[in-house]
Amino acid sequence: MSVHAFTSARSRLCTRSISRVNFSQQFSATIDPCLKRDVRGTVERIRRAHTDTLDDFRYTRLRPSTAINNNDGDADRLPAPTKLETFRLVELLAGTQGDPIRCRLHEVPATGTDPSRTITYEALSYCWGNSQHKTTIECNGKLLKIPSSLAAALGGLRHRDRPRHLWADAICIDQSDPLDKAMQVPHMRSIYSGAQRTLVWLGTIADSGAGAQPRISLGARACVRLSVPILGLADRRRRATRPTVRVLDRRTGKPRGMSVFSGSLYLSLAYMLRQSWFRRAWVVQEVAVAVGVTILFDHLEYEWDEVVAANRFLSGVKFPLAFLPSPHHLAAIDHERNLHASLASSLPGVLVRHQRCRATDHRDKIFAFAGLVSPASAARDVRVTYADADSPAVVFRELAMRLIVRDRSLDILSGLPTTSGAKVALPSWVPDWSNEPDYLDRSYTWRAGPGTLAGTETRDGLGDQTQCRFAATRRSRYEQPKISDDTLTVPGHLLGTVTYAGPSFAGVRLPTEVSRFRDITKGWMETLRSVMHARDVLIEWKRAVAPISASPYPRTGENMDVVFWQTVCAGEYATSPALQRAASIWERLMRGSRARNAVLTGVLRSFNLLGAFYSTLVFVLVLLKNDPIVEHRLQGRYVLNRRLVKLDDGNNQSVVVGLANCAVEVGDEVFLLQGSNVPLILRRKSGDAWRFVGDAYVHGYMNGEAWDETKCRPVRIT
């Protein structure tokens, strides 16, 4: 063979080889996706076939260490046992993203019963969300339906290479069995306190809770990132006192620190604090009794104490930060955590502090907080039951009776005023603990929130739980409680009749919109409208006392200007520099000319370019001056949802001034009742029957000045 022939043959052979390689690559590129889809489809069909063969999971009832006796003799009532020998734990099996959720449910010895068999576990705190949204998981080789929010949490928490032991209520408690719930609910405190830590699962911004949160626009993010550092420059507190929040990125495993005045932290808090988790009833106990708390939100881990420190610091900025929701809910949970550490909580105080919370089952507005008080008090006053016969009305009435008889006091009748209607049909003297106050998002100071006049929520932790700031009946006690059917009969006498009831004070609401710059500006217009409305209410109140301002107040001899602010502040004005500063700011607003006020109100009445410009100008000026539009301490105390009232005491005295529940009407009667430290408003129903309306502060009559035991007659409240 010639050299030329050999070369030609080799070239043809190489060309065929290359063609085969190219064809092979092209074929592989064409067929691989199909094969992959086919494999995935086959795996999914096998998985479905396997799932279809599984039975539904069935619970085995736990063993109580005491017999379940029905002392009431009523088969429909389910009293809980005093102690459990065991409880259930979830072993979350390893898996990666996209794998089905598989777990095992174990019955383990209750905390402290057998130290040799103790299992280290973490307790999960989350928000159930819509009860109709369910996801099926594999538990002990069987099928179990759980809330979709819990399934998302388990998918995000499981390890890739090892199992993880957790306690989650929707799995560890048989939700379909009222007795199982009644047995385990009283032991939630020991379950969460025995955990290594509590994991608070808040999901992500994209799937946050009940309804996805709106994404923050580019312009809004730029505005926040620019304005927050300016607030940091204007804040005069020492930089050394500014907290830093350390976060762990769960996707990369890398930690980092964020300054309290960083735009990134601010935007994270703006989303985080909007989560419905902070309003749920059960989460208070889950955090309060925990050894340690970690928040998991949007792929980041935060330590609870650092988030609290940052929010506490930001609430002290002279200009209250816009876009952040009220810190009230976070402050209330952390306050309860501190009280529980010192074992200082009382049941009446806990119920008032957390009436802000929500629960799908209204009975949980009681049961969720019983674990925060001493076990003896909880066992004596609260009977945990989910039987159909024990409706919320039965549970609320039973608890109200026990607290009145136990404390010989009517202070539980002094509640937080609200404009929302009743959710549970009750006698008027039984507090509706299911009713959430409708103004708590207008409290911008770092505290547990607006309070009751009797102060049951503030006495915890002060060392003396029997003392109230007021003593309208000279600390008398309801020595012989008389409660029959739905009627409460109490000795008492009339203080006065309401002759004037002013408009209700609704307070000022800061904007919380963060999605678009237009909405932010519109929110500021709403804020300025609420300022104008609140100012008009105070002006109307002051005009009501103007006719009696020429002479000193009859009971105290004070100037009527002082009496006015003492009444608005429920007696705290004279001793509180912070409230005096708040009153001075409101006074400046109230002194504006009527013409100017009318123009401003007209500008803000509708959304237009002039109103938007004015709102933006006010926002920028307030930001640069580091000065508030109004001081919010006033509405963080007692005045929200209350009315200024004038009373006729029937003694030919000058008109008496007071602050009353927003439900008060002209013609209602104000009574001093045995066992109540504050005056109570009653409305006549028929004959000698009365309906309870609310509590009242009556200036000059709060320390027994008008109380006369000899005038007392039985008063029937139905």
C-alpha cells in the first residue's frame, strides 16, 4: 500500500470515529432528559404505589399515673389526670429537599420520671395556619395528616445525615381525641421546659403564615436603607450601648452580625414582626418556659434574646420607627418569660396581659396560660377539658366564679376596653377572654401594653399581688360571694350618674406598609389624619370641662387644667415626667388655630398630590429633627378606647370628671361595689337587675373618699 493510500484510509477511519462520537453525544444529549423524566416519573409512581398501600396512623393512648375519675358524675365531662408517666416524641428521619417526610413516634418517660432513659429533644413552636390545609406524611410506616405549616417546618429542620428528635403538638397529641388533649395540655410546661431549646419556625417571606407578605419594592428598600442609618446618626445614645444581632445563614452555615441601625436588620424585623405567630396564645408558654429560644425565619437563625434587645433599643429612638409593627406583642412575650423565671405570674394578670392573643378554640385563651402560674393555682382554678359539654361559655363562667370566690375581689371586671363585639354569650359580669382588644397595634412603647384601671396585669412581680394603685372602696373584700345561675349579687352604693360622655379616643397609628413608596406615603397621610382626629377628641374633652374651670375641683382643690390631664392619664400625670412631656406635646397641637387645623384636615381628607407632598415633608422633617409627631406614652397607658365623662353625684357639688370605658352612655350609673378597687359602670335592665358596662376612673374618688359601708345595698348584676 502506498503512503498516499494509507493516509487516505486513516483519514476516513478517523472521520467515521469522530462522527460516531458526535452522534453518541447528540443522542445522549437528546435522550438523557427523557430518561431522567422517566426515572423520576417511575420513582414517583413507585412512591405513590407504596403510599397507597399504607394504612392510616392510629394513636395509642398514653398511660396516666393517676386514674381518670369523673368526680362530677357527668359522662360528657373529661377531667384531666394529675400526672403522666409518658409522653410522645417525634424522631424526624434524615432526608434532603424533595424527599417525603418520614418520622417515627416514640412513647418516652415523662421528664424527670426516669433520668436513665431521658432523650435529648427540641420543642417546636409554629403557627398552624389554615386548618383545612393538610399534608400527609409517613409516621411509623403509616399515613398521618398534619398542618401544611408543620410539614414545611419539618422539611426545613431535618438533617441530611442523621435523625432529629422533636416535640410538635400536631403529631405528639392526638388532635381527634378530646381526652388525649385534656391529658397532655396541663403538661405542656414540663415538655417545653424539659427541651434542649425551643425552635420558633416562622417560615420564609415568600410563604409567611396566613397569606404571603408583599415584597418590598426597590424604591421602598432604598428609602429604608437610607433613612435607618440617618436615624442611627441622629440617635444620641452611646454607640457602645447599641446591640448587635448575630444571625446564622442555614444555607451556607456562615454566621454574621448585623447592626441595630442597619437596613438589612430593619427590613428583616419589618417582615418578622408581622408574622401571625406573635399573636397566637400557645406560643407565650412555649417561649416563656424554654431554656433557650432560637427563631428560624427566611433561612436565617436568630437568638431570641438578641432580637428582643434590638427591638427594645429601637423602641427607645425618639422618633418611633415607621414600618415596624408595634413592639407590644414581642414585649409581652418576653415580659412573661422574665416573670416566669421568678415564678411571679398570677392567673388574672396573665389573662389580661395576653388577651391580645388569638386562638382557634376560645377555651385555649384560658388553657394556654394556665401553665404560666404555679401548678397549685392552675390545678385549683383551671379544669382543662375539650368535651363538647364544656363550651367556652362554661369554661369562662367557671373560672370567673373561682377567681372571685378565691380572691374575694371583683378586680377581674376591670378589663381592657374594646369596640369589637362579644364572641361568646356570657353574663355581663363574666369577662370575655376570647375578645382581643382592637387597639393594641397603637402601643409603641416597650411595655406589655395598655393596662386596666385595677392593674391586675401589673401587680405580678411586685411582691404584693393584693395591692392595687387605687382603693375606691378602701380595699374592701367581697367576703360573702353570692352567685346563683347567671346573677352576681354584690353589696354597693351609687356614686353618680353619667351626664356627659365625650367621643372615644382612638389614638395615633403609625404606618406599617412597606411594599410600595406610594403606599408608604399614603400610610403617612393616614397617620396624620389619626393625629388630627385624636387632637380633635382632646379638644372636645377640654371644652366639656371648660364651664367648670373657673373654680377649683371640689374634691382636690386642683386647677382644672391639672384635673383634665390627671383624668386623661388616670391619676399618673402628677408623678410621671414622661406623661407630662406627652401632655405638653398634645397641648401644642391643641392650641393651633381652627382655620389652620381645618386646612390641614382638608388637605389630608383625600389622597392627592398636595396631601402626598405634605405627608412626605412631615416625614422628612421629623426624621431630620429626630423628634416625634406626638409622644405615644399617653396612649400606651389607659386612655385608648375610653371616653371623658361627667357625673352628677347628687350632692349639689360641682360636676365630677372621669375616664370611662368606651361603651358608656349618658344615663349609666357609676357604682362603688364591695371588693372592687375601682368604680364600675352599670346599666339598668329591668327592675333591680343591672348589666355591667365597664370600669371608670373618677378623679377625687379613687381612694375611698365616697365609700360608705352603711349605704350599701344588694346590687344584682346579670
